[in-house]
Amino acid sequence: MDFIEKQKIIILGSTGSIGKQTLNVCRRLNFEIEALTCSGNIELLLEQIKEFKPKKVGVADQEAATRLSELLEELDGPVPEVLGGEQGIVEIAKLKCDKLVVAIIGFSALQPLIAAIKEKRTIALANKETIVSTGKYVLNLAKQYGAKIYPIDSEPSAIWQCLAGQTDRPSKVWLTASGGPFLNYTRDQFATITIADALAHPVWSMGNKITIDSSTMLNKGLELIEICRLFDLSGDQVEVLVHPQSIIHSMVGFVDGSVIAQMGLPDMELPIQYALTYGTRRAMPDKPKLNLAELGKLTFQAPDFEKFPGLRLAYEAQAEDGAMPAVLNAANEIAVDAFVNNQISYLNIVEIVENTMKQFRSHDLLKKEDITNILKADQWARVYAEKLIEQVV
Ligand code: MG
């Protein structure tokens, strides 16, 4: 494919961690920013507007959108049009561009994503919840409309890079995990974990939701389901491998025993840039380079399913399929939110996910795969998880 030197980019969720790192990539490559959106952080969005001069911006929170419009009146020169509310984000997702980056967290990315697919866009997707929850629906829709979906999370990107140019399907994939901040905690120590502890990730710099998910290893669980969907793998073909240095971002194995790994310093800008410039690689002169001799060694260990039961739940949800991955994801979103808001303890997060999944096993939506029923299952799980939280409080 032809590489477009001066691309037009839209970023949904530009004030979050991935959004900001995507803007760094765009700054490096001198890409044009067509439009930006955020949920409510208009102070940062205003700074981004001044630097990147997008034609349109979207703010999901309607009140914040109105305030942004007022602030923009004070600026000299042309200002972007402001679209407010969830529908505003969907409208931005439909705009013409070379790459649409979906960096919105959680399930709220679904409607904008569907809108962009129907416009046949090339989508760089950081959001894993939509792929996890809606099963093959989103991917089939993309196929049907001829939209392209490129992963920009480091592990799916690693697998994508390892498979580039391969004619054979992988027989196995190793999904690497840093292990998070509590890798070496004892079971007793888990009961004492505070919000501040859980938000301090040893390797990756990420947003709050994903940092908590990474500490429970449910992030790895969601990735397990995500890569099974993206690369058409079964759960038993994927082995989670704890690799604290986070240099190998995942590996693929073939029938002859050959294993290909993708390595690099842990920095999200690499997978983001790989997706934005797909078909060619561009230099990152401002970034340090991997020095293996200096590192000395890379270590690996099997994950501890006793200490990180969230990982077991993800394997179960993947095997059960249907609406179960959506239920796991929804219960987790609600539980993480309650933990960050001091409503429940750290150990409650995975308990709530597990109990919601248990309850769902007797639900008649269990084996339904169509989008309407998956959305119903998602809603059911949110309500049920909220009920469990009320019982904890
Ligand atoms: Mg990841």
C-alpha cells in the first residue's frame, strides 16, 4: 500500500494517555490533526486546539462543550467547531480522514467505532473493551464494509508485527505481561492494597482504568480475549507469560517450533506509530533505543492463577464465549470505577466480576451472540455489579 506522507488524523479521546501519546507521534511525523475529542477535560483540549488547530472538536459532556465554546470565543483567529454530547463524538467519528484513532476507554467507544466502520475508515484501535464485548460483531462489520482495524495496544501490535509477511498461521501465541505492581505480593498483602498502590505501575505509563486492570491482571485477561478475536485463535493456543522487563511484547510460534518475538523498549508510541504509518516504518530519533547488552537478561515466569484469579476468569469467559466476555468486561468496568471511588476494597474488584459471571451462567442471554443481546447482557451485568457493590458498602 502507498504510504501517505502527510496524513490527516482524527483522535477520539485525545486528552487521555493514548491520545496524548498519539499527538506526540503526530508531532514527530508532522501529521495534520483534523479533529479531536475528549469526555470533559476541556482545559487540556484547549491547549491541544491551540497547538494542532483541528477543524472540529467533540466533547462528550454537554456542559463542558458549552464552556469550551465560550473559551474559544476569546481566541484570536479561526477556531474549531464544537460538537457536544455522545452524538457529537459519533459525528466526529464519521468525518473523512486517513486514520481514525479510537483511544476512548471502555464501552462508550462502541457507537463511534460502529459509525467509523460504516464510513469504511482505517481505524487505529486502542480500545479493547469493544472487541472483547461485542465478539465478532465489530470485526465482521468491518469486513462487511471494508473498513480496516489496526491494533495499537502493544501486545496485539506485537503479534501483528510478528505475523507480517508470514503465510502460515501461528500454532501458538505467548501473550507477555509485566505482572503489574503486585507480582511479588503475598496473598495476605493483597487485602491491604490502596488506590495509590494500584495506580503505580512499575513499567508502563497508562490511564487509571488500564493501570488498575493491569494490577489485577484483568487487563491481560481482556487482551487474551481481544487477541483471540483479532487473530482468530482459541484460548488454549494462547499462553500468558509474565515477563517483568516488558521488552518482548508478545511472541508467535509455528508448527516447526520456530518462535518469533517482537521486542522494544516499553513505549506505547511505537505501536501507535506502527499503526499510523502501516506499510512503512518511520524513525523515532527522540527515543532511546533498546540495548540488550546493557539490560543483561530477560526473565519469564508462569502467571500465578491463585493470586490473579481475574486471569482465570478471562480464560473461562473466552471458552464460554457468547455474551460472557461482555459480562466480564462490564462487571469489571463497574467494579474498577467503584474501587477508584473508594466504594469497595481491592479484592472486591475481581470478586464482583466472578460473582457477576456466576450469576450470568443461568441467564437466558448466555449463549446469544447477536449485538442486541450482547448489549442487553452488558447492561444486565452493569446493573448486577452495582447491586453487588451496594451489598459491600
Ligand atoms: Mg497491553
